[in-house]
Amino acid sequence: MALPESFERLASLFRKMPGVGAKSARRMAFYVLQQPPSFADELARVLAALKERVHNCSICGNITDDDPCSICSDPLRDRKVLCVVETVEDLFSIEHAGVFSGVYQVLGGRESPLDGETLDGKVLEALCTRIENDGIEEVIIATNPRIEGDLTYHALVDYLGAGAASLSRIAYGLPVGGSIEFADRTTLQAAMESRVRVKGAQ
Ligand SMILES: [Zn+2]
């Protein structure tokens, strides 16, 4: 049986979202259909505002309505410790776990030769300048425990090794092949606390 075209279009959009299969996508589309018209109106407005208003923080790369983001503008954060993450999702997971009180830098990329991905030179340059200008004392590299995360970590160490800040990498607790995004609080806390110093005073 053919379903109405606009229904299929909505379901196929939901289907593109991570973790949503064909069946769930159809259930979501049915749900929207069953709600009063105000629900679809609000959904459309929220989606439009999301792309219009949300942008990347000019300091750390986090997503935000305001610039700088709430983390960069929080006077209680420790500005001498910088945690470098691959994605905003990783930043969210570490923040949500409440295991880190410093500031962040989102790379927005990684070293992955097989996918033809490499770290953006401008991002690395900005990171270096930020570490120097802000007098950052410790850089915690929180790349994922996968091959791409390892390559990204080595690229960062190569690039930042000559600077004054000490470098650490989160370690214990994260399974090889796992991801920061899906790690629980205890695992992230263990990984953060047992970070391995790779450069600088112990
Ligand atoms: Zn920020």
C-alpha cells in the first residue's frame, strides 16, 4: 500500500537521523500526524530557528545561541586547563558527566587518512595561539580510543609539543573502539582522573 507522499517525505527525513530505523521513522511521522496542527507548526519553527540561531562559539567551537558560549563566559571555569575534543557531542558527554571544570576546544575534525580527513591547519593554529595567549597550563587531549583518535592525538602532540603547556591524554576506562559520546559518567571520570601526562612536569 502506498502511503501519502508528504507522509513518506517526513518519514524519510526522520529515517536519515542517527539511530532511527524505517519502522521508528514511520512511527514518528504517525505521531506528528496525530498531533494538533500547533505541534507541526512549533516543530517547523524550532527547526528553522535551530539553523538560524545556533552557531559555533568563536572561542571553543561549542554550539551556542550566544557568543561566547556559556562555558567560555562562565567565570567559575578553570581557564588554565583546556580539554581538546573531536566533536561537540564529545564536549556534551564530558560536560554532562560533570567530570571537568576547565574550558574546551572542539577540533571539528580528526586525522583519518582512510576517509581523506585531516585536521584543519587553521584550527590547529588557532588552538596554539589560544594556548599561548590565555596562558593555558595543561592541555588534556580527549580524542576517542580508536585509530582515528590515536592519529589525531599524535598530530596534536606533534603540533603542541613545542609549546609551554603540559599535555595529557585521557586514558583508563574507555574501551578500545569505544566512544566518548556513549561513555557513562563513571567511565569518563576514571578516564579524566587517570589521564596520562605525555609532556611537562609530573
Ligand atoms: Zn565557547
